[in-house]
Amino acid sequence: MEQEKPKLPNKPLKKGKNEPKKFSLNWLYFLILVGLFGAAFFDNEKKGKEVDWSVFETYVENGYVERIDYYSNKEVAYGKILKDSLKQVFGKDAELYLKNPVVQTAVLNETVIEKLRTEQLLKNNRNIAFAVHRETDYFNIFLTLFMPVILLVFLFWLLNRRMAGMGGPGGVFNVGKSRAKLFEKGENKNKTTFKDVAGLEGAKEEVEEIVAFLKSPDKYTQLGGK
């Protein structure tokens, strides 16, 4: 009979190459934050170049502005610059404003703009398009009020998860805490006595008899105890 060859123990499968990687939710939260900040920066890019009202008024008088949009909730006016006037308004940075040739200025109300338009219509026979927007910008309000709080909560939560992974449960809240207790030399760890327990007189007597028996069993044997 042929001798059976000893079987080699099965090697455990190595993890890593064939095992699919799990998607971390941290990346999802990070992408959401990046998206919110990106939207905020994109909104700021739409605003264009900031100028004083006197400069804005000069642009209008010189015929550089073809349209004015006023947002009452922000008290800001946006003037769209004509393509032929980009260099006069933006100078060397004219190429940067090709997609968004806009200048903005702070205005308390639309009456000031209406007056400026009327003057241009009478003096230069130039009718500038004008629109008033009274909607509430909830997105910017949300970003201004809640975005810093959300960012701080997210960073604190991420730090807490990191600390929990390194030091066990509890995370940041258990930093510096120890479960060890200090006992002075000679201190009795169990300070509970029969006086601390009420209504257990019968149990007390039984326990005392058992303790006495364990200390001197011969005494109870002589009395006939087993």
C-alpha cells in the first residue's frame, strides 16, 4: 500500500488584492463640503469686479454699460459691460472677464438707478435695460449662517472618529480619563457592613452562623452538627 502523503494545511486567503475596497463615507462628506464651497465661490465669481458708485456712474455715462440688474435683498447693482468696452473697464484683466463682463456696486435702492437711466435717456438718447430682483437668496443665507457651524461639527466628528479608532471607544471625550482607582494603604476596599443593609436581620444571623462554623467546625461536631 502506498503511504498517504501528508496534507498541507490550507493557507488562509490573503486580503488585499482580490478583496473589493470599501467606500469611506468620509469622502462623501468631504465632496459635499467641497461642492458647497465651490458653489459659494462660483456665486462670488458671478458678481464680477467691485467698484464704487461714482465709478459705476462714470461707466454708465460713458456708454460702457448695456444692462443693469438690481437686487434689493443685497442692495447691490450689477452692470453688464459691452464687449467693445472691456479694455476701458477692466484694463489688462479684460480677458479674465470675457465670460462674465460685470461690475458691481452698492446701492441703497433702485430709485438712484432709475434717476441715472432717465438722465442717460434724456442726454444721450441711450435706453439702458434695467431689472429689479426682489427674491430672497436663501442659498447665501444658508452658507453665511450655517456653513461655519457645519464645518466645525464635521471636523470635530472626523477627529472623534480618528481618536476612537486609535484609542478605543469614547474618542475625544475620553482623552485623559482613566478607569484606574487609587486606594490608600490599609484601606478596606469593601466598606459595606450589615448596618448599611436594612430589613435583613435573618440573613445576617444565618451568615454569622456559617462564618462561626467555618472558624470552629469541631465545636458544632461535638454538639451533633453535621
